[in-house]
Amino acid sequence: MSEFFDGPGGYCWVITVDFLEIGTDYDESGTYGPYGASVEDKEAALFNGHEFFMYDDDGYLYYGGKIVADEMDFYADAPLVDFGTPNAGAVRITYPDHPEWNCG
């Protein structure tokens, strides 16, 4: 388990930038998950998480965010599965500092 995270789901992610809707009423920045994650889990992701970016199949950047997890190798695709794909059709997630976690 991460020294900074002890959430019930094993992970928490937060969207920090919604590149699709910056500055509009539909901006998803601040959205976090998974369902049941607490505000404390969200803050752990913001302050101690790993940065990620989500893209569509044409390579357009949709979202930026951070994730904290007890096992990153297992949960690396969680923001994509939980939010990026169902919300906007994102199909790829990358981690600039950990390319071994890239999915899609």
C-alpha cells in the first residue's frame, strides 16, 4: 500500500484538466473516482499521485489527471476504464514519468 494512500478501492484518480471543455460549463476538472472515493482520497491523488493523460483513437488529448494507488501496475488503466472511455471515448492513457504503465 502507498504510504500516502489507504483508500478502500485500492486507487483514486482525479481529472485536473479537461482539454475538451476548458472554461465551459461542461468542464470535468475536479471529477474524481472511483465511485465511493472520499475527498481525502481525492486530495491524496492530487498531492501524491502520478500524472496521466488520456487520448482518443486519433491521438487528440482529452484529459489530464493524477492517480494514487496501492498497486499501480494493476490500476494504471482505472481512470480510462472508469471515466475516460465511458465519458468521452478516450482509448489510451499515458504516464509521462512511467511509460511502463501506458495502456491502450
